[in-house]
Amino acid sequence: MRLAPKIFLANAVVIVILVGVAAWTLTEVAKLIGTHRDIVVRAADVLRVEASLRERVGQVHRFEMRALVFGDREYARVSSQEAGRIEKSLGQLHQLLTTDAERAQARQAIRAFAHYRATVGKARELHARGDVNGASRVLETEARPAIDRVATELDALITLTQAALYETQTAAKAALGEAKTEAARLRERTWNVVIVALIAAVIAALLGTGIIAVRMTRSLRRLATATEAIAEGSFREPIPVGTTDEIGALARSFNRMAERLREIDALKEQFYATMSHELRSPLTSAREAAHLLEQGGPGPLTPKQEKLVSIIHRSTDRLLRLVSQVLDLSRLSAGLLPLEHRPFGLERAARRAVKELRVQAEEKGVTLGYECGPGTFDMVGDEDRMVQVLINLVANGIRFTPAGGSVTVRLADAGADMEIQVEDTGVGIPADALPFVFERFRQAHSGKGGSGLGLAIVRGLVEAHGGRVSVESQEGKGTRFVVVIPRQAPAAIAEATADPT
């Protein structure tokens, strides 16, 4: 079965149980609520309407009095609107009442309010004719007693409604007692079913999720271990596949990928060995032949011949260096560059690099300095490769430092690490080019020679020793490269970069 149906079924069982419990619970609760709904809803609606009307009849008379005193039409409009709403509410209240006494009392309240509205109309007519005093007298002597009568009738109606509610509750007391007993049993039964269902759902969820999680994590753990082994170059045995779901398909694809990677690694090694032999050998022969011609071994050369031979010699040197750099960088990227991890002194490697480039610095008119701080500089690694790192950095500094400037190599003891600083007073690196100086075929300054591979090789060799390299520069003032190298290369790096032969 596929992984998706497994997860779906495990979750579907829990969902179905919970939905069923929820539906049953809602049904039973609806029955429980229905036992008391009629009485409670009727009483709440009737009493709410009656209380609201009792409060509003007093407000409508106050609005009418303000309209008369202030002569404000807005008060008169509000009073008319509120009186209309009260009259409508009285009609609705009459439909909600259930006893004859309540309906008779409600009709008396309706008639009293109609009488009040008639007196208000009479007062408004007097006010319209300019008889303000007459209008005021009508409101005080006729309208106020009428509105008081409306309030009295509503109070009586509230009393009747409360009495009717009490009688209904008294009559239904026996039935409600039985209903309460049934409700108690219903609550108990509901809680029992809910608790049992929830326990069953939790157990089913934990069991299904646990089985799926254990199988998934076990397979993923095998994949993670195998991936780490491939990263370290030590993966040999395929992962066992025992399922037909997506994880099983992933394991089979992983095994095919690992087998393909082994084939590619073998092809790469064969390619690098062939390229190293096929390219370096003829270039070395051409360079040595040009050197012999330049030395006059076969016989004296004319000035034009000497110039041509010198061009051939320099070109083969440059081409041989480029081929070596490309091959070294490719093998570094593939993790196939052999490194000899042996104890040596970093101070000796630094002196070798400075000595090799001393003549080049003097010809350029650049001062090449060397400083070694206090402490020890013993490490385990490939001495020749560290010399190559230093030569690339120092040669880079000499190339971009004008005559009269300086390039300084410094060593500093940093405890478990050692720090190499190569600082120059050259043209510096533009700020927008700093993030890319260690990428292959990227040059901060064009027209200064070089292939754009030196700093990429520096970073690859430093990282192969478990270190890191960084650069600080200010355009027009100089550049400083900082290499931090651990004294002891990590075992995983040492094994991954070891010579496969």
C-alpha cells in the first residue's frame, strides 16, 4: 500500500470516531434542551417586550413635552416615530399572550395608548394654531394621565404574565421532575459514551501514528546514514528495501543514484589521470625543447629566432600552469585531489613561499616581508599544498601592488587554530567584487593577467584542510587575506581527501 493511503486511513479512523461522537452528542443535547425550551422562550420573549414597552411609554411623553417647550420639530418627529413603534409592539405582544386575562389586559393597554395619542394630536393642533398655553394645558391635564394609565395597564399585564408563568411552571412541575431525571440519565450516558469514544480514538490515533512513524523514521534513518556515507565517500552496500510505498521507491532510487555516483567517480578518476598525462606530458616536452633552444643547445639562434623561442617558452609555461590549475580545481570540486596529511611546520612552508617569490617581488619593485608571531605553528596536513596556497596569495598581492609598495606574510598562533595573513598595499578590490573573488574565472581587475582560478584553488585547498579563508579590502589602500587553519585536520576531511590509490 502507498504511504498516502496509510496515513489517510490512520487519520480517517480517528476522524470518523470523533465525528460520530460529536453528532450523537449534539442530538442528545438537542433533546435535553427541547425539554425546557417552550416555557423559557415564551416567558423570556413576553417579559422582555412588556418591560421594554413599560420603559418606552414614559420616554415618548418626555419627547412630546420637549417638542412643545422648545418648539423643536425634531423632538416631535422622534416622538411620533417612537409612538408608532410602541403601537406596533403592543400588537405583537397581543399575539404572544396565551391566557384570556392577559389578552384582555393587553387590549386595555392598547386602548389607553390610543387615547394618549389622540390627546397628543389635540395638543399639536392647538400648538399649530399658536395656542401654546392651550397645548401645554392639554398635555398636562389629559396626556399625562393617559400615559400614566398606559403604564399602569402594562404593570398589570406584567403581573398577569408572571402569574401565568408561575401557574404553568407549577402545573408542569411533576412532568419537569421526570424530565430532570431523564436529563440526568441522558447526561450520564452522554459522558460515558464520549469518554469511551475519546479513549478509543486516542488509542487508535497513537497506534496508527506510532506504526507509521516507526516505519518511516527507520527507513529515513537508513537513508540519512547512507547519505552521510556518500558524502564521506565510504558508501558501499545498497539500502535494503522492504516496502512498496514512496519511501521504498525513494530507497530504490537512492541505490540507483549511489551506483551511478560510483560509476561517475570511477570515470572522473580515469578522466583526470588521462588528462594529466595527455596534457602535461606534451606541454612539458614543448617547454623543455623551447628551453634548450633558448640556451643554444642545437646551435646559435638569430635574434628573431630567440624572440620566437622566448614567446614559445613563456606561452607553454602559462598554458602548463593553466592546465594544472584547471585539473587541481576540478579534482578539488570532485573531492579527488590527493592530500598527504603529515606533520610539518607552517612557519617553514611560509618561508618557502616567500623565498620562491622574492625575486619576482624585487623585479616588480615591491618589498616582500615575513613576520612570525609568538607560539608554535606545527600542524598536520599537506605541506606542498599549503605552500601552493601561500604562493597564490602572495603572487596575487605582488601582481596588484605598484612599485614601492609592500606585501607582508604574517603567522599568528590562535590556540587550536593558526592564522595566516597576507596583506598588501596595492590597488585593493572594489566593494561590489569582494563577494565573488573566490569564485572560479572571476577577476576583480581585468588586464592584470591571471586565469581567475588562483583564489578558487586557495579556497578549495584551505577547506580541504578543514580551514576557512576571508578577505578584507579597501579600494586604493590595499587588501588583506586571512586564512585560519586547524592544527589537526578533521578525520572526515582527511579520509575524504586521501589518495584513492
